[in-house]
Amino acid sequence: MQTFTTSVIVAALSLGTPAFVQAQGAAPPQSEAQKQPAQSGTVIIRSIQVVDVKDLQPAVRSKVDEMVAQTSDEEMQSLRKSIDATPEAAAALKAKGLSSAQVVAINIADDVLTLFAKTT
């Protein structure tokens, strides 16, 4: 996969757990779990992986579910629009038979974009 660059605002839930990424200029989700300020800048993505939430360890799945419950419809729509605006991300989902409508969270670490999707 080719390297691509995207400008994002990353709002981290906590260390090692998924985060929401929204289009530049969009407000990050507001929640108690969000203790770190959002970071903005250019992120280089070298690969994309898609993970089904049901395949996560129970503790991580629980955090994702909690975060999703605290996320407004507008925030989720913003996340999904950002994914649709990134052809590489949309293609990775399509390759798994999924769409941005199923993505509930993402994580960016070590130049890897992970899209967390709920399939059921």
C-alpha cells in the first residue's frame, strides 16, 4: 500500500485504546474518558487495518462500547465523513465488505491506521 498523508485531529481515549479521528476543524468528542487535549498535525499512514469490534479483548471492547455510547450522532457522522474522504481508508473497508457506516472508532499508532467496525 502506498504511503499517504492526512491532516487530522486525534482525540485519544487512553493509552492503547481506539481514538476518534475527525476532519480538521471539527470539534473532538467530549467525554469523561477524554483527559488528553486533542493533537493536530500531519499524520503519515503507511498501512490500514480493519478490525471487527467483536474480535477485541473484552476490556478493550468495553472501552470502545463506552466511548461509542458517549458519542453524538454528529460526531459519528464527522468521523465517517473523514473516512469516506480518504480513498485508501474507504478501499480498505470495501475490501472487507464493509463501509464507513460500520466504523465506530479508529486508532493511529506507528504509522498504521486501524479502523474498528461493528458488523453485528
